[in-house]
Amino acid sequence: MTTEPQPPSPRLTWLGLNPEDTDSLRLQKSLLIFATGLVSLASMVWLLLYWQLGPRFSSTPALSFQLLLVGNLLLFLKHRHFGLFRHTQLGLLLFAPFALQWSMGNFINASGISLWGLLAPVGAVLICSPRESLAWFVAFLFLTGLTGAIDIYLAAAQPPLAVPVHTSLFFFALNFAAVSSIAYLLLRYATQEKLKARARLEEAHARLQEEQARSERLLLNILPAPIAERLKHEDQTIADGFADVTVMFVDIVNFTHVAEGLSPRQVFSMLNRIFSCFDELAERNGLEKIKTIGDAYMVAGGLNTEEEDYTLAMARMALEMRQLLAVNGPTNERHVEIRIGIGTGPVVAGVVGKKKFIYDLWGDTVNLASRITAEGVPGMIQVDETTYRRLRDHYRFHEPQVLYLKGKGNTTVYRLAGDLEPDQAS
């Protein structure tokens, strides 16, 4: 019973590899070194068994084959010329078995040892390419036919050397088993490495998709979805004019006083809780958060098509924000108050800068919403006249107020009180 050759250690199979080698080239190198080790081991076992059971043929051809295989491998490890090593090693695997069979007489005496030459086209499929392997397979068939013709000539010219039948049959089986085992191990090793490479590729692809999704989420946290999509596909300035947008500013009253005595971490935690709740309200109402500036929060409606009646949605969000801070203890542990200003009209929107960019709004509407916020009182929601006209049939308002705004002069503003009473609703 023969012992199946074992794969060499991983350290051996990776000898001769370069850091810049591709995965395909690494596999080809390791396969050829693997094949060299398997053939060397198996041929030594074959020679020892033949000496024990068969006639005493000269060991010079077999030993020469071993030395050529190992010597060629050492030359490759020294010079790293894989192209030359690949063809010379496959050439040895192809021609040496036939030469050894010729030295032993014929197919019967050598127990079909030329079958080992089949490892050359098999190796060429794995190490070179299917197309290049065809030439190696044709060469194997040619040498097999040539050997058969030589055997016929020798059989007629001289009597064959007598080899016991049981010995001949044993080594026929041994040769088939050895060649089959080596071919199987090479195919198995190549398949395993390709599966590992595919797994690594799939893992890298999954990580890439995860990073891409994370980048997408990050981009969507900074920019509106349509703007983010344009920014990914356009290499130009993004600036758009909108004829009608509703803009709201929310400002925390006396923030400096509220933050006194708090650590920076506590201040951040407080703002993060409040503004995170505002983010959820903006998303629920189909509005677009624009930015936070210190203790101020800016949101707009009308920049996308998610919410058609964005002015009503803005008023609804303003009332929800005020109610949230009035009743939600965990969110508003410091009992802060807010003032809100809403303006409606044309704006210019775009992305500023190329690094650490931000999507922002400009225009008289933005300035008006900011200024009526600053002039508000705690808990009050102030809107301009355009916004009032759109909301008056849906919400209650206090009497209009006239405020003097820098750069605008006397301006009429309206204070949103809440929903209409049932008997007032249209």
C-alpha cells in the first residue's frame, strides 16, 4: 500500500513569490513548486519500490531527473525568472518519463511509466493557460505514439527483458495511482486557492460596499439627496435659484447663560439631544435640515418634492418643536426655551467650497427669517406676511406686530398661536 504524497508546508509553496505578484501569478508559482515537490517525493518512492520488487535497472536516469528538477528549482529561487522556470520544469515533467521508459525497454518492463508525462499538460492547464496547454498535450500524445512505435521495433529486433507479471501489474497500478493522486492534489490545491482568492475578493467587495454605503449615508447627512447625487456625477459649481422656499430659524434663548457652569461635554450633549429630536421632526415632515450654527438651527421646505405643502409642514414642525421642549423632560433637562422665525420667498441654494463643503441658502428670505427670529420672544413663532397668508386658513395667529428690522425698516410679522378651533376651521 502506497502512502499518498502530502502537500508541502505553506512556507515552501510561497518561496519565490514577490510582493508585486498578482494573485494569479502567485498561484502559478506555488502550484509549480508544489508539483515539483510532489513529483520528486513520488518518484523517489517509486524508485525504491522498483529496486525492491523489480530487476536492477540503472538508477542514473531517475537520479538525473531528480537533480534536474531540484537544480532548476534552485535556479529559479536565485534568479526569479518564472517564465524560463515554468517551461523548463514542464519540459522535464514531459520528456523525462519517456526517456526513463526508453532506458528500461518498453511499456511492459517500465509498467507504463511514461504516463507520468501527462502531468506536463495537466500542469500547463493550471500554470500557463488552456490554450498553451494544448501544445503540451499534443507533445505528450506524439511521444506516446513514438514510444509505441519504438516498442514494436524493439520487440521484433530483440527479446524483451523478463519482468515478473505480478511486479509489472503492481507498478502499472502504482503509476496510475501516483499520477492520478498528483493530478488530483494539484487540481484540489488550485481550486482551494481560487476559492480563497474569491472569498477574499468577495470580502473586499463587501467591505467596499459597506464603506460606499457609509459614505452615501454620510453624504446624505450633509447634503439633500438630489444635491448629493449631482455632486457625485458633476464636476462643477452647484448653485440653484428657487422661486419659493420656506425657511425657518430656531434659536435657543439665553444659551450663554444656560451653558454657564456646564462642561463642554455637557453643553454638547444638551445640544445634541435637542437638535437630534429636531432632525427627526424635519425628516417626519419632509423638510430639509440645512445646518446648525452654534445654538441656532436652520431648516427649509420647497427644495425637493417630498412635501408639496411645505409651508404648512414648516408650521407643523415649529409647533411640534415648541411642544417637545415644553413636555419632554429627558430632552430638555435644562428647561431651555426657543424662539422661531419663518420666512417664505425666493432663495439661492448651493454647495460652498470643495473641502468640508456645506449646502447653504442665501437671499432676502433667509435674512428676513433670521432677523425676525432674533427679534422674537421665548416660546414665540414669528412669520412674515407671505407665510401668514398661506397659513391663516389653517392656524390661529395673534394680532400682527410691526418690528423695525435692520436693513428692512418697519416690517409686519405674525405670531403663530396654534391650530384653528374646530368651529374656525374651513
